[in-house]
Amino acid sequence: MSQPVTAATYVRSLRYGLLRQLADFLDPQEGWKRLAAAITDPAGESRYSQAHIRSGVAVP
């Protein structure tokens, strides 16, 4: 059985079908940038800086 999806669920933990729905929902040109800008760390700070988003490089 799969776990329910919550705000604490990591994208990497989503089932394939949900990943496809998320990919279809996001505009491949700019949607990922809005999503990345909305992601915060546990302290509430932005997880990705504007430099990360502009460069399109993933941060480990």
C-alpha cells in the first residue's frame, strides 16, 4: 500500500502516475521555476536561490 501524499512528501517519493500528473500540470517552460521558488526548507527559508533557479542547476 502507498502512503498518503502530504506537504512533507518528497517528490522523489511519489508514485510514477503522480509524477506524470505533476509533470503534465507544470508548464515545461516556466512552471518548474514557480515550483522551485515555492519550496522552503524546515526553517521556512527558500530552498533554492534565484541564482539556482536562473541557472536551472539542481542543488543536491
